Amino acid sequence: MARSFTQLKQLFKDLTTNQSTENDTLAGTLINLAYPYLLQKYFDNERVTSITTVGPQTLTLTSAPTAGATSATLLITWTYNSTYQLVVFSDGEQRRVNFTQNSPTITWSGGLIGTPAGSVTSASSSTNIVTFANANGTVNNGTELVFAGSSLPSGIVAGTNYYAGNVTNTTFKLYTDSGLTSVVTISGTGTGTFSAPFTDTISTMGVATYPLPAQVSKLKNTTINVGQLVYTAAPVSSIQQWTYLNALPYSAEIVAYFFVYQGFINFWPIPSATGDVVDIYYQLKVSDMNFADYSTGTIANFSAGSNIVVGSGTAWGTASSGNIPINYDLIDQNMHLIINPPNGDGRPYLIQSFSSATQANLYKPIAYSNGTVGNVTYTIGQYPILFGDFDDILVYWALLTYYSSIVNDPQRYQQYAGIYKEKLALMEGYLSTKSVNVDLDASSLQISQNPNLFPFASLKDI
């Protein structure tokens, strides 16, 4: 019989013959100490979450950036997850740019240069020739340039776009039109700087880095769905290998490798399509049980085959219910609802979420109802993610700690040590059946050849 967190604590209090509030708190602490160890060692607590890829995009800024800029504002707010990605600006410069979810602001390190860029060293009023130096990039006939400085040669206006013509290695003339027909008249010498002007358009390479959910303990497998095909990505084990892979930016629709670093999962190549689904199979990070049994109000409506339960006076989501969150995925909390017999079957049904203070959404449909509507009693409890036949092993583990370090009672310690070992042996025997424990060891099942590749196998492989 499955026992809730409240029932497990009560069993501990009964066996220690201490019903005090302090002992109830101690019971919860000791049970939660044993819980992650047994769960991670013996039970299959895998989950799956999905990520939708974000491929290359052309984005528009509210205004063109200027040389030296380290931030800009998107015309449309970034709605995807917070991340960073490689961005190409209109002059060809590339930066690793930070994007924040639900924010239009993007930032990067290293101010933009504006390529080509250089400095004006002199100008001739008789020939309208500008002499330049320190050019970063090539100035060609027709290259658009913008100038800056307080001592520019007379005739050149800071912030105005011009076009270079009659270009040599160190000189050019300036024109007001791209056809190079209207030359700028230089009426005095001076100095300043120039660079290529930016436009308000940027191009992204695609998002390669995605945040992992907080409940992920470690990854077991990662697949990407492209059309009807499912590809399995291989893990990269070190930052050195990952850096080697990313020597140059490369994108493709099929993700070949993944690397987990500082709470993010990184993909290589960079996904080249938007909307492909990446399924991430992971081991759950076990959180402490902390919700007490709750049965305020009654069930007003439920039926066999439905996963919706409607309450009356239930006040789910309020302080009285332990502040159970509304509109939040509760699967990892392993909270169950029991509709008491004879109206329900008395089985615990996993709760997916609460839509309101009076509606619970179950993970699976209800199997039985006798048709009674209104004033049906129920209980919500938080259960350990263990098979119900063995969840009391948490209590016996807690009793070993209690009678060895809190209350010195060697006789009781030996008594409960025997029970703990007996139950542990039964549990291990039960879980050794592969039809029960789906967490198969790799050495126990080997697929020598992928059957999906059979049409392409050579005769020698058959």
C-alpha cells in the first residue's frame, strides 16, 4: 500500500512512541535524507522534456548601431528563452550577443568598429583628395563611409554618409551619391575618423545554447526530431572537446553532439531550422517532500474516463492547502488525489496541475466512479517516487539514524536494521525483473545492428 509523506511521518512517530511536533519535524527531515539516495540508486526516475530549436533569423533593430556600440534594441521583443548566439552585423562584424526572454535589449562585449574604418590625416582643398591611414578593411570605389570628429576637413560633415571614389591605397575622394557623380568640395584641411555605417538589420546564426530545467539531475539521452526521422545526439565529455568542435561556426538541421555546461545544453552543429523538437531524457533531481495531506472541501464532480476533477470549497492553491501552486506542472512533486470509496476506487491518481482553487487535472483518467455527484470525500497527499510496496523502507532507514545518533538504543537499532535489510533484499529482488525496472543496464541488452539500416546493409553484413 502506497503511503503519503504525512502517513510515513506518522508511522515514524508511532514506532518511536513520540507524537510531538518536534518529532514530526524530525521524521520529515530523516525521511527526506533517505529519499534521494534510495530513489537514485534503485528506481527509474527518468523524465523527458522538449526544446524547440531556433534557427537563423534576420532581425530588425529600432535604429542602426554606431561604431563603439555594445548594445541595441530589437524592433520586436525576443520571446524565446534567454540565450546567446553569434550575430553578424551589416558591415560583416560578428559578435556573441546576449538575448533575454521577453526583452528587446541585446548586448555584447567589444564595441563595434564599422569595417572598413580608419583615420583621416589630411585633405586638399585644391584637389578634394582625402588622405587616410590605419584602415581596418578595404576601402573600394563605392564604399559607403560615415565620418566622426570635431576637427574634420571643411566640407565633410560628421554623421553624414558619403561614398568613396578615386580610391588609392592611401587616398580617396568623397561623393554624395553611390553613382560617384557629385564630388564633395573640400575647403580646408583637418583630421578625424571614418567607418562603414551600420544598417538596422542583423543576422543570427541560430541558437545553439538552451537552458535546462531546474529539476534535471543528469542527462540520459538526447534526440532531435526532423520530419519523421529521429536522430540521437552523442554527448561531449569535456570543455576541451567542445571548444575543438566549435573552432568555426557551423550549422545543420541534424544535431550530432550535445554538451552540458553550467545549467545549459549546447548543440553542435548549430540548429539551422526553427521548430525542430529536441527531446531530452533526464534523471530527476529529487526535491524534499514537504506537502501535508489535505482534504478540505469535497469533490463536486468527476467521472470515469476523465482526468478533470471539480471540487467544492477545496481552496486549492491557498495557504490552507499548503500553497499548492496553480497552473504549474506538479508531476515532479508526485502529488496524488484519492477519491474515497465507495464513490471512488481509493487509488492515488497523479496530479498534473491545478487550474484553479476548485479544479484538479490528473495525469491519467479516473478508472472508476459510482456516479455520485457532490459531497464526495477525498485526500491529496505527496508520495515518494517509489513503488508503493516499499515506500516504508524510508521510515526504517530513518529509524536506524534515530536509534544510533539521536536516541541511543542498540536493541531497537538492531531490530529495525533487520527489518530494513529484509525489505531492501525484497525490493532488490523485485526490481531485478526487467519488466518492472525499465532502467536497463547497457550490458544486459545489446543491439548489434540497427534494424533501420537493414535496406542499406551490404551482403557481408547479413
